Amino acid sequence: MSRQSAWATKVAALIQGGNSSAALAQIKVAPTVKDLRDLRTLLSGANLLSKHPNVDAATADQIVALSSPRLHRSP
């Protein structure tokens, strides 16, 4: 059983507090796919994904972006 990340709980707290613009900025620089999945689990448990469709779309987009292979490597 794995532990949930502190990042996911902090971003979920931002959303619960009503600061979804700050949460969206954090979602765009999410560290890993696991963190995003943990965040979606937390938000779906609190019924916040249905209340914030922009957060739902942003997390889904970032999961796809981080899961796909990179087109190029930095030098």
C-alpha cells in the first residue's frame, strides 16, 4: 500500500478553499503521474471533480501529457 503524496493533499486543499486558479497552476507543473492520480482520487472522493470541471479537464490532460513519450530530449 502506497502513501499519498503531500503535493496532492495540498492542491486538494487549494481547491476546497476555492482557489482553483492556484490549483490549476500547480497541476500544470505536477511532479508525476502518480501525484495527479492521487489528486484525482482525493477530489473524486470529495465530489469536487464534478463541481470543478476545469480542474477535471486539467488533471486528465496532464496525465496524458506526462504519460506520453517525449518528442525530444533537452541537450
